[in-house]
Amino acid sequence: MTSTVTTPSRPLAAGCRQTAGPRRSGPVVLSLKGPRRRAPSTTSCAALASPEKQSTAKLPLPPPPPPQKEEEGTDYNEVAAALESIYKLSPAVVEEEDDKTKTKKKRKGRVGKSTVIVRSRRRRRGQRMDLGKRVEMRSKAAGDKQPEEQEEEREFEEMLLREHAVSTDMGSLDWKRMKIPPVLSSAQSARLFKTVQPMRAILEVQESLREELQREPTEAELAEANNMTVQQLRRRLDVGRAARNKLIKHNLRLVLYAINKYYPDMANDERFDDLCQAGANGLITAIDRFEHKRGFRISTYALFWIRHSIVRAMTLSNFTRFPFAMESERQEINKAREELAFELGRTPTDDEVIKRVGISPARYRDVLRMMRPTYSLHSRNRVTQEELINEITDADAIGADSDKHSNQLLRLAIDDLLDSLKPKESLVIRQRFGLDGRGKRTLSEIAGNLNISREMVRKYELKALMKLKHPTRVEYLRRYM
């Protein structure tokens, strides 16, 4: 298909010359099917000379090619069914790439199953292994250590067996004169507790075997249950006991600290050794129950068990047995009294103590009755060294002369107190307060009678009064007032 376009002849522009050859005039043939070809022109500078004329002579753009006809007879439903059948015949494997793990996951199921994967958001909790498997894993982990670490661990165990293989008899210790080892650091305590762990695991297996067999298991049975030889079993038990003994020895200071803090009145008492023995039992219980993986210090955990053991021992050793709860309430009452006395600046009343502790008045009276000490009738007074049975008076035999008899007893008690002083101190007090029946006298009169200075009389008086204010003498005199 061709079209004919006739272009008029144009004159030459200024400065242009005609090319050689005959001048051609005629139509220009353009083909729409191929590239556009321009007919040769006799003027080469026409476009540069007159751009306005060039715009007027633009050729029309060729029309777009005709669209191709679509194939007739194509059924898209059949094509989709064919693709689906091809997909069902493919292997039932779904490969998914995880951004974190970069692993491939396979879809389980028969061929033709739906490809929708449903993932549960619920996390599966791992099951805890039994004690035997844990011991086996620890033994394998111990075998994976480097030679240098194994040698260091062996030397540490030999040191423990050499120095702490024999346990200490707590009943034979002299707590006031013995030299207690220093407190261990946190790292040393953690290492010793890790050393004790295999022994604890073996003892747990032994307890389970004892319940299962209804008898004490042999060493061979215990070693077989722990997947080790008899020699390895004995070695681990010995090392664990040595580490436990070292922990006990280096934490005995906690026992003395607890006694001096919570029971200062018994620090110099004859029951001090008994309290130390009870506190040591509480320390052993704390070390056996302590779990170092929780991140706490052994001193924080052991103080509770030491105090608990001391309180229980005091409750069980009393002449009159009281419940353990009453002993705990007695300690709370004493603590409340001290706190209220510090806050108020005076001795608190019973109502204030009851409100602070939070118990009923009847319970408070029962605890106070329990707090009173129990004396034997044949025990001797600390001041007069007389038996208490001789100081008991018969109220029925006294009758109407009870007041007179009470005054006589009070006079005898005062004489006993004055006789417990030094001779010059007793004489100064008798003359100064008129207890000898001759009236009160001044310092100058007493100095003349004793042939000493007034200053010495004043010093004797002060010393005697300080001695008479002692709680033991005051308690003795209060019985007759």
C-alpha cells in the first residue's frame, strides 16, 4: 500500500548553491509498511535557512498497526482445571524459608491434601528429665572439660579431701575460745555449692531406691542407678561431704552473730553453749536446703534457720512445756516493747503493746504468764544464798499481825542487802539514812565517827548506792514491799 505526496519546488536560500546533477522534480513515494525514506533533494540548506517553512511541510504520522485477532474457541475454565490437576500431582512438600533459622519445613500428609498450614501459637513446654538422665548429662559435661580445667578441678577436690574430710563435732567445741575460720566470698561459696550438687543428686536417688526396695540399697545398686562405678560413687560422696564440712566451718560466725543480736542476755549465761549447739544444727539445715542458683547469699538464708532452731530448742528445754507459737509471740512482744520505748521515750503500757502486736488481751496475759521464770524451792537466792523455801511465809498463820510481820520481813531484807556490801559502805549507809535507830547524820558527823574525810564519806555513799541499784538486789527487795 503506497501513497503519493506532491511537494512544491522551493527556491534556494541565500548562501546556498545548487548541487551538481540534473534537477529532479516529481512526486515522493512513502511506504507505510517499511521505514520512511526521504526523497533526495536538490537543496541541502533549506531546513537551516527557513525553519518556519519546515514546520509547514511536516509529514503526517503513520497509523498504528491493526490489532491481531484473538484465537477463537479458548475455554478458560478448562485451562484452570488442567492447571489444578497438574498442581495436585506435584509432590506434597512445602518449602518455607524462615528469616531467623533458614530451615526448610515439610508438610506432612497425603497427596492432594490442602496446602493451608495452621500453626498454633501455644508454646510447647519441655518435659523435665528424670534425675538419672540429669546425672548422666552432668557426667558427660564433666568429661568435655579441657585438660587444664580437669587438672585444676582434681587439685581442688584433693585439697578438700585433705583438709575437710573429717566432720567437726559441734558438741565438743569451746565456742568462747575457738578460732572460727573467716567468712567465704560469694565466688568461693558458689563453687563449693556446685561441688555439693552431685552428692545431693546421689542421695536423692538413694532415697528413691530405699522407698522402692523397702531396704537400704547397696553401693553397687546405687552406682548402677547413677550410671557410674562404685569408685566414682565413693569419690563423689567424699568430695561432697568435704565441701559441705568446709561450708559449715566457715559460716559458724553466723551462729554467734544471731545469738548476740537476738539473745544478748544469754550471751554470758550458762545456756550459751546449748544455744550455740542449737544454732549450729540450724546452720547445717540451711546449708543442706540452700539453692545457690537463686542468687541469694547463704547468710540471708541461714539466719532464719539458725534463729528458728534456737527458739525451738529453748521451747523444748523449758521445765514447763509451752507451744512453739507462744514462744514466737513472746519474741514479738519483747520486740514491740523495745520499739515503743524508743519511739515514745518511756515504758509502753500493756494496751499499746497489745495494739502493736495485734493479739487479744487474754492471749497477752497467757504469754506474760509463760514468760515468768520457774524456780525450784531449793534454789538459793543470789544475794543471801538462802533457799527460797525459807523465804516463803504462811499467810494463814500470820493473821491480824500481817502488816507487822511484813515490816519485819522488809527490815530483815534490808539488813541482808546492807550486809552484802563492804563494811565501811554498809556503815555509811546505815548512819546516813538512820537505819541503825539513831537518826540521820550529816557527812561531817559520819567523817568524825569513822575518822576519815568528808570526801571519802561521799565516795563510799555513791559506791554503795550504785551497788544497791543492781537489778538482782532490787528484785530481791521488791518481794517484801
